Amino acid sequence: MYNKSMDEKEIRVLCSSGQLLFTAHCLSIMQERSILIDDIISVMMNGEIIEDYPDDYPFPSCLVMGIIDKMKLRVVLANDGGCLRIISAYRPDDSKFMEDGKTRR
């Protein structure tokens, strides 16, 4: 394990080079929520890190938010040192967040 903050540039490099591993949990959640792999990739390539968890175990992780078809989409991902592990994806509940989609009410 190594503690390191994630950055958007590193996410984009790993994503564009196909260094992605979707967890079984994430694939199940994506199917339940009708979220496409292309949506996840778009968020990673164009979104922004809104929360960073450098001390997560077993790998540093972060929460990335982007807009897909005028809807906010969040992706939780971790960096294992050479691959992005896509952990979960969801559309935030607007009643729990401010207009920016980042700040909790």
C-alpha cells in the first residue's frame, strides 16, 4: 500500500491507455442503475475529483464527478499503482447536495 493523492491527469493517462479494472460490485451496480462503461470513461476523462482519499486501504481512491446527458454522475475509483480500479458509480441525489453537486446540504 502507498499513500498518494490522486490527480486528474494521472486518471486520464491510465484511462486513455485502457488501464482499467471494473470490480464485480461496480459492474453489478452499473447494470442496476443503467450506467454504461462509456459514461464511466467520459467522467474519468472530463470530470473533476471532488473528494480524495489518499489513505484508503488497500489503495488510494477518489470520487470523480462529471456530467453525462445533463445529469451528474459520480465514479469512485482507486489507483493500485498501475491500473484504475473502478469501484462504484452513481447519480447523486439532488436533495442531498447543493446545486454544484459537490457540497452536501
